[in-house]
Amino acid sequence: MAGINKVILVGNLGQKPEVKYASNGNAIANLSVATSESWTDKNTGQKQEKTEWHRVSLFGKLAEIAGQYLDKGSKVYVEGKLQTRKWQDKSGADRYTTEVVVSGFNGTLQMLDRRDGPGMGGAPQAGGQQAPNAPRAQAPVQDPITPVDNGFDDDIPF
């Protein structure tokens, strides 16, 4: 039986994407995505927050688009697979890096900022460049309080 290796992240970039090109000309972009959660400590009543940082690698045209339109603070939806690779540091010691890899048909990157948000074509943000024709993210937004009209006007009988 085959397993499932799927990661979904919604977070903000910690820095502008780093884009490099392989010897065959394919683009590779590395992102640093922060996800945060917050809660109130039951003992002290103090609000607590924890941020987790995730390494994300993009390949091909998607990497080029990320490098062109994303900036520090951009909100993104990332869907990919978890992958661990082995490498050696300067002293020759084996090191391991686990990252989310977005490639092929199973990978997705959606820009969730509005068109005038960071890195999306509005006023330049912290050294970013204006991108007037930036693609808009297509993320459905629904107010959780507003009821959805699904064509039924009956009361629920239970």
C-alpha cells in the first residue's frame, strides 16, 4: 500500500524568495514560511504565541513567479511534499535538512495577498519592486458568520 506525503501551509514569508538557477537553466526558489498559533495561558491568563518556520523549495516557472511577485511578509498557501535531504557541512559532517518541496502536479503555491499588498504590485515594501501585472490569488473568502444560501429554506428537523 502506498503512503501519502502531503503538507499544506498558510503563512507569511520571512524574507524575499531566494532564486537560483541550475546548470540546465531551471529556476529554484527557496522560501522561509512562518506559521503562527496563539492561545491564552490558563494559569497566568497571558496571551502566548508560537511561530514555526518552514523551508519551502519551488522549481521551474513557479520558482520564477515566486521570485518576481513575492516579498517579505507576503501571505501564501503552499501545498507540497515533505522531503529530507542529506548534505555535508564544511567540516565534512553529515547534516540533514527537511523541507516542503513544491513541484509537479501535486504542488501548489497561491499568493493570498490582495493586489496592493506586500509584493503584489502596490507601493514598494522594504526595497521591493512594484509589479503592476502581478497575478491575483484565487483564494475563496467566506465570512463564517454569514449563512450560505444552498437553496433549502426548511428548518432542520433534529
